[in-house]
Amino acid sequence: MRRARRAVGRLTSERGRRVLGWTAAVCLVLSAVLSLVVVPADAEQGVVQRLMYVHVPTAWIAYLAFAVVFAASVAYLRTRRTRWDRLAEASAEIGVVFTALTIVLGAIWGRPTWGVWWTWDPRLTTTAILFLIYLGYLAVRRLPENPARAYRWAAVIGVLSFLDVPVVHLSVLWWRGLHQPPSVLRVQGPVVAPSMLFALGFAVAAFTLAYLWLLATRMHLRRVEERARSDLLREPVARVGKEAPN
């Protein structure tokens, strides 16, 4: 737990955010060059297959973000420290955005390959449910007026909501649908060409750095918001103290 606190502190420091931002930007540019120029197009799907280098990383970031929500929620329930709630909230917001991107990119990819923008495929359906679950998580955070109660409710929901993540991932194995089964994380080994696999792995790493930068920036903004609210609450009290007769 102490190591995790130190890692979060370094990540959200001004230097940490700056280093992460520049590193993520450079890696994303290199990833774009790899996926659009260096790696050849797929023999069957053609150019549209290049969406894989964005679609798969966005799905991975959604999984990662919600896993962080789960871990941070457990940590908050154990310690009641606000820093863990900041981490959970920031990661949930990013996860919702990347889940939406995953659905949109999947629809763009599905139109030329399946012939439809949307179908009630098990993977698509469970992903849509995941998106709605975490939208509800963010909405619940705004309900209680007492911050401590809001943090506690959110932490419980953050733990329970993660149950849908393995369902989404394993849906292509449990039910039949249009979505292809895993082609990288397989017991028999990947079925992707080595050059494509390298470009995909690099894209996942680049998007992970971008996620860390977004996470650090959002947590920093949350701290700024908390300080601003605290200053606003103290100002009327100080004013009343000055106006009180001696």
C-alpha cells in the first residue's frame, strides 16, 4: 500500500505529468507511423483492418481503467483515504471515454466487415452494458450531499461493477456471435503476423502511457477542485470572524 501511494504521488507530480505527457505523445506518433505506413495492410480485410491498432488499445485501456477503479475502491474501503477515491473517480471517467471509443471504433470496423453498424453480438452487448454500468457509477457519485457517503457508495459500486469486465472479455468464448475469438492471447499462441503483433503491442504501450497521463492530470485537477471548495468554505467563516464584535 505504501509503494502504491508513492507511485501515485510521483505520477501526479508536475514533473511526472510532464514526462508522461511528452513520452505518450512521442509514442502515439510512432505508433501511428507503424500502423499506417510500416506494417502492411491485412490480406483479407485490407486497409480497414488498420483500425485494429486503435480499437484493441482502447478496449485494453477500458479494462485497465476499470481494474484500477476496482483496486482503488478496495483501498478506499480499507483506509478511507481520499486519495484512493480520487484515483477511482479519475480512472472511471477515463474508462467510460475509452469504452465509448471502443464501441464507436468497433461500429466503424463492423460496417464494412459485417455489413451493419451494430448487432446484438454478445461482445458488443456486454460492452454496452459495461458502458452503462460505469455511467451509473459516475452518476451515483453526485447523489449524496455528504462527500464521505458519496465516496463510500462509489467504492462499493466500483468493486461490484468490475464483475462485468471478465464477462465482456470471455463473451466470445461463452457465446456464439459475429465477433472473432481472441487472436493474440491464446493458449496455442498468437495468429497475428509478427510485424502486426509488434505494431499492436507498441500501440497498446503508447495508449497505456496516454492513459497514465490522463489519469495523473485528472487527479491533479481533482485536488485543485478540492482546494478551491475548501477555500470557498473558509472564506465566509473568516469574514464572520472579522465582523464579530470584540
